[in-house]
Amino acid sequence: MKKNLLLNGLLLLCPFFGQQLAAQTLSWKPELLRQNQPATFYYQPKGGDLEFSDEPKATLTYFNGKRWDSIPLVLKKDNNEWQASYTLPGNAVFLALKFYQGPELTPEASDNNQGKGYFTKVLGSNGKEQSGSYLAEAAFRSNLTGDWSLNSFVSPEKNAKTTDSLLKKEEKISGKAIGSGTTLFTYLNLKRLTMPAEDFKAFADAAIQSSIKKGKYSEMLLAEAHNYYIREKRDQQAKEMEKLIFQYQPKSGTAKLLSFREATKGASVEAYQAASEDFLKKYPYAEWKKNPDDKGFLYYEIYRGLGTTYFDSNQIDKFLSLFKDIDFRTANEIYRWNITRNQMSMSGKADYKLLYELSKKIIPYLLERQRDQSYLTDFGRDAVKAQENSDKQMDDRLFTHIALAINQKDFAAAKNFFQYLSKDGIYSHAEMNAMHLRVLSEVKDDKAIKSLLENSVAANAVTPEMFSKLKELYKSEHQDQEKGYEEYLSSLMPNDKKAEMKTHVLSNMVNFPLKPFSLEDANGKIVNSDDWRDKIVVIDFWATWCRPCIEAFPGMQLLVDQYAKDPEVAVYMIGTMQTGDYKAKSVNYVKSQGFRFNLLHDAVLPNGEQAAVFLSLKPLFNSSAIPRKIIVKKGVVRYTSEGYSGSPSQLRDELSTAIEILRAEK
């Protein structure tokens, strides 16, 4: 009874809530929502998409007279009703909620009252209606808030009559015209719905000019006016606004943005460099850091562009000078694009000596600024995720630096930089571990080698060469005997890692009939899939042009070696999607690298594409990407996986786990 009275009171307060109670219901306590007071809402999802959700979420958004702010709310269940409490801000004049399950931007299910929305105005502490409440409602209903994230709260209702009525109510509350100040362009977007186009054009021009003068040429008004005329494709008026911006707000973020666009609009390399350097003189980065605004991305783009220009034109002193003041995010990108990209280039034209000399000077800058939280805005202000990303980026840059040091045979210096790897990066990358082994071997730090190898096995990031070294060490400690070695290896792998691998493998199990085929092998003989009926067969689809495919070869060799003497298991590498003399390409590459594989050549389709077997399995795959592994048992594809993790041992363990699961089936 009490709840019914509450709902009836709410309906009297806010008529537009009346449509919201047909199925799901939302009610508030107290009945009249006021600023600076706590409120509790009661959500009953029965009849809606969230009726059976055991973990619905809610987001509350409110308008404070100038802008919209959103906050997530924690819902708690009481009987069949979900509740949450929130103290309304002292400047809130209007609020709305939406309910959903899963991520907010990509929800699994949501409830915005079938598009009608859940919303109401907020009274002042004195109980009176507040300026901005009806303007907010009109913008909210029409999806004209200027904030795209609010569009999911309600379906747009661009009704001229309703909008005009709400704007008149707003003018009555405000006691003045509302086409001025920070809400001017919200007002104009709404007013457009209520007027003929030509009348609106003249009305908007007059309102903009009046507001700018009253606002004493504020940056915000000038910037919004400029954007308005750009959207309206009225170039002359936009240029007039630009002149006013440079006249009255020459150091503003908007002036910087306009200068940036001028500096980067398709000029020659020389002109771009000159304009970018002029930009930094006019708007020094050091000044921006003292009073940062939302235009920091301009410096990121300017410095990144100059970094590439200086590097490519061999202006080394200028290139290095960029790193003195910039943040980690910007410095990391300049290093990645110029140093890492060239170090990884397969052209063979990179000057590794120069790259290493540059890296030695830049890496200390990166390490010094690694924790400056410059990635914060990229991760929704989540400091933990931003730092995790910075740490990963630093790991990648250290990989480049160590690889360059090894290339230049500066092993002692290389050894020093492994200490800066993150907790997640220190043993989790097989290629990094292999480089670490080489460095320790070169500096003859034998005591550290065994620990490195054991930790690498525990992280399941081991190359064939590392396994060989570990076996060598084991035998040296056990009278040159291998007995117990496999048990020793198994003991190094944590049980949770083994369980994680099994779970991953089981999630990729499938049941898809294999269309029989006959393919030519490396020796020109025909291999028929029908002959595999009594075997478990692993197939790796690869191509000579596919770098991840090639990088996965050491892992495939580990698998081949593991089952070399097992008559129940076979491994075949099918070269696919290649051009030209694909047979010679495949055979010559594998032989030149010393891999011992059973090679097969995919058949050619009538259209000339060498992908017959691979494409026959396309309905099974999520994409047409390679590398792609499948495991066949009794003519049926039972396992499939795509891509390469970067760890030979992990790939071997993944496929061997799948093989043993299939072997154990009755």
C-alpha cells in the first residue's frame, strides 16, 4: 500500500513517468527529489529484458545546468526489487537512469523502459523548479544533449510541439531568454525543430552574435560558434569566428587546434616541419603542462610527426631533443615507430649501430617517465589499466633495446636491462627468454641460467633451444642420465597453468566432418586423408608470406619431435593461399631452416586460388586467417585454433593436450 501511494505521488509530480509503469516499474523515495538530499530508487524489472538477471547494473546521468555527468550505481536486491541510493548533487536539475547487464557500452541486455526512458527533474533545496530542467528534458527526449553516451537512455522523440512546450516552460522558470551562455547551442538545436529553416537561420545568427558579445568573447562560445558554422557549411561565418578566436583568445585550446590544422594540412615535408616547429614556439609544451587542457593530443600528434620527419631526414640531434620534455605515451610512440619498426624491418637496410646508439639515449627517458600516467585518458581514467599498458609498452621497448644490444654484441649492457621488465613480462615471452639465455651464456653467468630456464618453463614460454639447454643442465646434475627429466619438467609447471590450458583446449573442441582430400607432398607423392582413419592427425595451415605462421614453426617442431615415434599421431603442414611456384617456396623455406616437417601443398581451385582444402573448412572457422591448426580423428575435425601466442612450448602443450584428450575418448 505504501509503495502504491509512493508511485501515485510520483505520477502527480511528474506526468511523463505515467507511461513507464506498464511492465517494469521505477519509484523514488522521497517522492519529491531535491538537490543535496539522498534518494533511494526501487526498480522492479518484471516483464522486461532484465527480469531474470541476477546482476543488473544501473547508470545515473544528471544535468547540472551546464553539462551532463554520469555515475554508475550499485544495485542491491531486496525480495524481487532492486534498490540503490544516491545523494543528489547540489547543482542537479534533471536526472535519468538506464539498467543493463554486462558492459555498459555493449550490454547483453538493457532496459530503458522500451525507449520511453526513466527520467525526472530535480527540485532545488527550497522545493522550487530549477533553471535548466525543462531544457535538459527537451534535449534528452530528442537525443540532442551533445553526449552520444546518453542516446541509449531513451529513443529520440523529435516532436516540434513537445519541444516548443518544454522550451516555453524553461523560459518561464528562467525569467529570461535561454539562448545564451553555455546552453546556447543546445537551445538552438532544439529551436531548429520548432521553426522553418530560413527563419531559424536568421534567428540563430542573431542569437549567436548576441551571446558572444554578452559573454565577452569567451573561448567556449567562440569555439562552439565556429563548430556550428562548420557543421552548417557556412565557410564565411566560420572564418569570421576564427578571426575572433585569434583576436580575443590567441592562447586558447581552440586557437591551438586551428593552428595545428593549418600546420598539418597536406603540406610538403619541409613545410610540415617548419609549421610544426613554429607551433611549438607559439604554444610551448612546457606552458601547456602548467595548465593542461583537453588539447594535449595536439602535442602528441605534433611530436610524433616531427619525430618521423627528423628520423627519416637524419636530423639526429633534433630527433633526440624531442624526448627531453614529452610524456611517456608520446616518447613511447616516437620510439616504437622509428626505432622498433626499423629494428624489426625485414628489408636488411636498417642501420643497427645507429639504432642502438639512439636507443641507449632514449631508454633512460622512458624508464624515468614510465609511471607518469600519461595513458590515463586512453583507459577511461582507470589508473590500474593505464599503468598495466605503460608497463607492457616498456617491456616491448626493452625487447627492442636488448635485441639491438645483442646485435651489437654489447652483452654486458643487455644483461643490465632485464631487471626493468615488468612482473608480467619478465618470463612470459619465449623470444625474450631466449635472448636472456643467450646473454647469460655470453657473459658466462651460469648460475643464473638454470633459474631463468625453470621460471620460463613455469610461464610456459620456452623455445626448443632452451629445452635443450635445460636438459643438458639436468643431465650434468644426474650423471649424464635423462631418467626423471620429464617428471622434473612437469613439476616446474604450476597446476593452475595446467588446468588453464585444459580449459582453453576444451573450449576449442568441435565436431565437423572433414571433406576427404588428396594432396601432393614435398616429394611429389599423393597423400590421401582417408588413410588417416586410425590416427589422430594435426594439420597446420600456413604460408611463406605469413609471419605468425613461420614464428610458430619452432613450436610445431616440438610437437613433431614429441610424437615422432607414436604410430597413432601424425602432423602435417599444409601450405595454402600462396602464389607463383608455391611448391618450391614451401619446400625450400622449410629445408633452409632445418625443420623436419611432413609438407603438403593445398590444391588449386578452378579460379586459380591455392586454397581448396582450407576453404572447404571455412564454415568451421571464425575467419579466413592463418595460422590455423586443426586436429582430425576418424575423419572428423575435433579441434581448431587460430593464431600464435608467441610461445613454442605453449603451442606444443596446447596441441598435445588436445591430442591426449582425444586419445582418451572411448
